[in-house]
Amino acid sequence: MKSAAKVQQAEDSAETGAQQIRDAIREAIVERRLSPGTKLSESDVGNLFNVSRTLARAALQALSYEGLVSVEKNRGAFVAYPSPEEARQIFSARRLVEPGILREAAARIKPADIIHLRQLLLEEGRLMSERGQTARRAEIKASGDFHLMLAVISGNAIMQRFMEELVARSSLVIALYGQSTASSCGHSEHGDIISAIESKELDRACQLMLHHIAHIEADLDLRERKSLGLKEAFEL
């Protein structure tokens, strides 16, 4: 019989493996390397990460709890395809949560954190000037990292995980409904928020954050569309 310690070690190892897969897939969604509707079969995920289907299933199930993966009976798992109403709820949640995170971060922020945030902005700006899909994906990730870094600075681990989910789900929404090819998250607005935090103008910083989130949402086309039949879709 296996000792209790070995059983616990195996369980811990499996949990770590599933978490690594979950984090890797979440990052691919944030960077829009994985598009809404992409099929994620347990066998393909298992082969890609060289793990059992059981571990792949656990990772996909965890992502489904976060709303990033949709598991359909007899069809399998797919990258989620949020509806317009879900999109509105995601940005409504961000408007409720992010000013609070910003205030918590401002109360704890250190000079080194300001430097780190400005370095993120420099990297984001550098990537904006580059061409190509690789640079574009990296720019999108850098843009999301600004919001995640504020959650880290706040010192609230629960809010940090919540923001990881919101940023990932926002990326899905932007991939589906975004209209512009510009950055999904205004670069200059990030700089204005940092400056307001640095000068201890917290009310202004929160207003800038709300304006910033509204700016991202305004670039989405969330109009309900009537589904057409095959014949109507091709009629001129």
C-alpha cells in the first residue's frame, strides 16, 4: 500500500500540473493566440503538455469555472464564446472592482512599484511601434499586465486571481467584438493613472480608471444580430 505521504505527494503533483496547464492556456487566451470557439480536446491538451487525459480534464474544468472554457456534453471543451450580455457584465464588474483595487494599491505602493509600472508602460509603448502578430500579442499582454500589477501591489491575493479572470475574459470579448486595430487598452491612459497615483490624487486616479474601462468598452460592437439562414446570408 502507498503511504499517506506518497499519496499526498502524488495529489499535490497532479494539482500543480493541472494549474500549470490552466495558466498556460489562460495566457494563450489573454494574448489571443487562442480564439473564442477553439476546440480543446483532452487528448490534444494531454499530448501537448505531455500529461494524462485526467490532468488535462482537470485543467479544462478549472478554466470552465473561470468562464474561459465552455464544456459541452458529447462535444467536448471549447474556448468560451461570451455573449454580448456577458461582455457587458464583465466590464460592469471591472468598473466595480478596479477603482477599489487602485485605492488599495495606492495605500501600499512603493517607489519600486512605480518604477515597475512605468517599465511596463515603456515596454507597452515599444511594442506598439513594432509590426507583426507576435509584437501585437505581446502588446496586448503588456496592456493587461498593467491592470494585474495594480492587483499585485494591492496585496490582496483573492483580488489578484479575480483580476486574472477578468483580464482573460476581457481578452475574449475584445477578440470577438473589438472594432479597432489599436491597442485594446489605452497606453496614454495608463500613464495618466500612474501620474495621478504618484501625486496622491486618488479620486482623480479612480475617475481616470473608470474612463479608461469605458473607453475599452466603447470600442466593442455589442449589438445583437439576427441570425440569418444560409440563403439570406448570401443574398446581395
